[in-house]
Amino acid sequence: MAPYNPRPRGFPDGLPFLWDSETLANGTMFTLTTDLGIIDLLAEVAGVGSYSEVRAISVEVDAFGRRLRALDLPSLIRAKKAAGRPKDLLILPELEGRLEASEDD
């Protein structure tokens, strides 16, 4: 990630920030702005579990010319509910509607 100049979101521009293995080892959640855009790195996803638990229920998707892993829809809904943030709660009706529609297929 270092070549993409990661910085914590909302971090003052003049304040130095070193992205290295020690920084990564000492944190469990990073909300970063990079040259590529915004990325969140989480050791655990609320409502879903640890990295290994998340990986076990994730699905492979093609995005941005790459093969990535993402939460499946039921797990994404659980995570949004557990987070409880207004922006997450607002999207729940759409996600639940998509899940219901996929179950009808």
C-alpha cells in the first residue's frame, strides 16, 4: 500500500504519517485515503466476525479489472445492521429487497 500514499481519513495534511509493518501490526482498523481512493482495512467486521470468518463466507467478484473477495449479501446485511450507522441503516431496505428478489429466482 505504501506506493499509493495511504493516510488516515481526516488526518491533518501537515502531520507526518508512516505506513509500515509496525503501523499495520499495531492497529485493527484503518480508514485510509490513498492515491487510488478510499479503502478501509479491518481485522474484524461487526456482525460477521474475524478475518478468517469473513473470508470463509466471502464470494469472489470481478471489479476494477481484478478478482476480489467480498461479503455475500446476507453477511453484508448483518454487518450493516451491526454497525448501526445512519448511512448503513438507510441502505438496508434496498439490500434486503435485493436478497428477497434473489431468493425468489
